[in-house]
Amino acid sequence: MHTRRGLLVGAAAALAVPAWLRGAWAAPHGSALPIPPLAQAGASGALRLEAIDGTHTFGAGRGGRGTPTLGFSQPFLGPVLRVQRGATARIDVQNGLREAITVHWHGLHVPGEVDGGPHNEIAPGATWRPALEIDQPASTAWYHAHRHGVTGPQVYGGLAGLLIVDDPGAADAALPRRYGIDDLPLVLQDRLFTADGRMVYAARGMAAMMGMRGDRIVVNGAITPVAGVPAGLVRLRLLNACNARILHLRFEDGRAMHQVGSEGGLLPRPVARRTLTLAPAERAEVLVDFADGRAARLLSAPDGNSPMMGGMMGMRGGGMGRVGGMGGMGGMGGMGGMGMFAEPEPVAADGAFEVMRFAVEPALAAAVRTLPQRLAQAAPAPRLGEPVRRRRFVLDTHGMMGGGMMGGGMMGGMGRGGMGTMAMSINGRPFDMARIDLAARRGETELWEVRASDMAHPFHVHGTSFQVLTLNGRPVDFESTGWKDTVLVDGTAELLVRFSRGAGEHAPYMFHCHILEHEDAGMMGQFTVA
Ligand SMILES: [Cu+2]
């Protein structure tokens, strides 16, 4: 392993960016940020989505020639759904595809039978009509395909969208709220394109192990776009909708991201961050001040999450490389000879690449100029009480392949392609639709201890929001993290979990890794709530 690690470090060093490139804004870019249409549940609460296939233009160059895609009611991705606390959203989901899908409401506290997990299958041509009783704080959630075994390719194809929960009783009045002007939905993804503009999805070998990653950053369906913003505070609803890439976001000029919300709702007060790590499925609402009138560029450091390097390296111990990974993936394409791991073109010395840009538009009046000191009526620190039991979850990329065990450190050769089916597991057992892994009870607080031994895994729990208690033994401050439904586990995490809705054996809830290739390969379990 020492040799291999040395090789990777060498590869990372070779990626160092020449001085002339720094700040030169050299990455491909150009198109204006698309704002997804808003689908607001009216008085009747009725909404409609249709899964379709289509053709979409992502930008200039690769991805700019009409790419075959999947989407909800549009060629790629779906509208931003807006639902209200206290109301029932009735969403007709029609499946216009030739393959079965499910649609999971990620972050909503709804019963298992309408949760959209693998058991809520929608056959081709069929319509699913869940009624979602919304009873949770104002927050930014999302929806995406969740059929077992094909979640990766279906989400990659475009079956995903944002979902905003409004709470008439929540005091977010002090926050920017003009949709598409100073309240921007940002669905962040990475994609790999062929020279003729098709998206590449190949979850085999290294891509199965590491998760499918691409070298083009796509925001709301446009490659590294530019958003026009007013010269004031702008609210960004950030969603990492990548299949596998962990984003380490920062502004090139060092300006702060004032985080005001996490997955399950608003924070008690804004938290100023220079860097913000978002793993797949994680969301954050941040306010960014553009009052200086200057254009700004949002960057991400490379994703070094890999079993070959024993996790995210820099993430664990502080010190150098804390925001980023190793930046080594670019070199691995060459090493592995598979060409699947090209990182986006770096624009900074640490290998960071462009995500998107913001340009101040004088024609847009700033509505909010002052950062609120407190977010009144935002969720207070939760009082979930003492847990009644502790459960342990070990996430493992080792599993059965063909007839034998495979090791996490193997290079290539595994996956669904040539050598049989790869099985990833939780507590040693790959996902089985016919097996209930655990039974929880409504209203009981439990402590879930989640361990990731070989690399970092974003762990997601359906049906509720939880509180992160500790990460690697260190207490986590609720005021800075808030309610979450997905947590990046790089080592051990302790979560305080409680369910208010039920899920039966016919439509249980899921817990799983949100690296979609890991989930599809079996790193998932299911549970009932009685
Ligand atoms: Cu994983």
C-alpha cells in the first residue's frame, strides 16, 4: 500500500496548476444559470410529474449537441416542487418511460407507503398518486428515482429535482425569498460526456468502487453556468445531486457563505463558513453577500474519497488538505488505464475547479442587505431525550463477487461488467427486498452508531430528520448542523434518531449509502416503524 500511496501522491503533485492558469477562469463555461420552473401546490394541493426521456443541451462543447436524458415533465431534471406545512400535497407521478421507476421524497417525513422507496414501483405507463401530509419545518428537500439496482443510472440520467417545504409559521421572512432572483435553487451534479455529447454511465470496476464521477460540473442542467444576482444578500439552496462526488465548496475570493439551513430546516442563527463540504444528497441553505458588486466564482476542491487511500485523508485530521481530498483522481485515470476518473479542469493550486459564477446585475434591486442575527422561531435545539437503545451499522464495500470475496483495495476487474455481481453491504448483509433488517417504534429515540471503515459514505435515513451527536468521538454542535437526513460518515458517527410516521413490511423505510453505485450494489437496509 505504501507504494500505491506514493504513486498517488506523485500523481497529485503532477496536477499542480501552473501559475498562468490561476485565476484565469479557464474552465469551460458560459450559459446563464437555468432556473427550474416552480410547481406550487395550489389550494387543492395537486401537483403533477411525468417521467419522460428527452434531449437536453448542457452547454458548449461536450454536452452541447443534444444529449439523450431523462427528466420529470421536462427533458432533464424536474420542476422545483413547493409544498406547505399543514397541507396535503397530492402528486400524480406518471411514468412515461419504458422502464419501471420509483420517486422518493428525500427529506420528507411521510409514511413508508408514500415514501417512494424501492417497494413503491411505478410500472411503465402507470400513474402513482401519493398524498403527502406535510408536517415538518420549512426546508429544502428533493425528490429522485429510487428503484433498487438502477437508482444510479436513473438519477444520473436526470430523474431528480428540488422540493421546498414552506412553513407559514416559520420566520424566514428576513431571508431573501424571491425565487430565481435572490433565492436560487442550485442542483449541483457532475457528468462525463463522450465526444459526440452523450452522457457516459458505466458503473463497473473503479467507477463502481468509487462511485460514478464526471469531469463536467453541471448546475441545474448547465455546465458551469453564470447566475445574475442583485448587489445584496442572495440565498443559495445548494443540493449535492451528484451520484458519488463529495463537493468541497468555497468562493475563490474567500467570501463567506452564511449557512442558514441544513437538510431538515433553518439553523438557530447563521454560521459563517469559508468552506462547505456537501456529500451526495446533503443540502445547505447559505446567504452570500454580493453588495460589493464584484463577480465571484464558486469552486470545489477535488474529491479524494477512495478505498485505496483509506478514506478522505485530509478530512479526518485537520491540518493541510482539510477542505479537499488528495486531488489524485486525475492521475488515477492514467494509472488504471480506464479514463473514468478525470477530474474537472483545475483552476487553483490545490486542484480546485469551477462550479459556477455569479455576476451582479445592476437591473436587479437588492431586497435584503442585512444578515439576520437570529432566525427567530427556527427549530430550537432538539429534545429527543435519552435513547432507549443503540444500534450499530457497519458500511462495507467488501462483498461477494462471483463466488469469492473481493478486497476493498483491489484495482479494477470487479463490478457488474465482467466478473460477476458486486455486493456491498451493511452489517455484512447486502440489501434484500424480502428481508426486514430492523423494527423501530414510533416516538422512541434511538442512538444509531454508523461506522465506515474503508472510505467515507454519506448515510441517509428515510422517514425522519436526525441529530448528529458525535463524529469520530467528537461532539457535534446542533447549532451549527441542525436537523439532517444524510451525514457523511468518515470513521464513526453517532446519530439520535426518532420516527413520527409509520412504515409497514410492504413498504418499509430505507437506510443506505447515498453514493448511488454503493446503494445499487447493496449498501442498503430496510426497516419498519410500528
Ligand atoms: Cu458508500
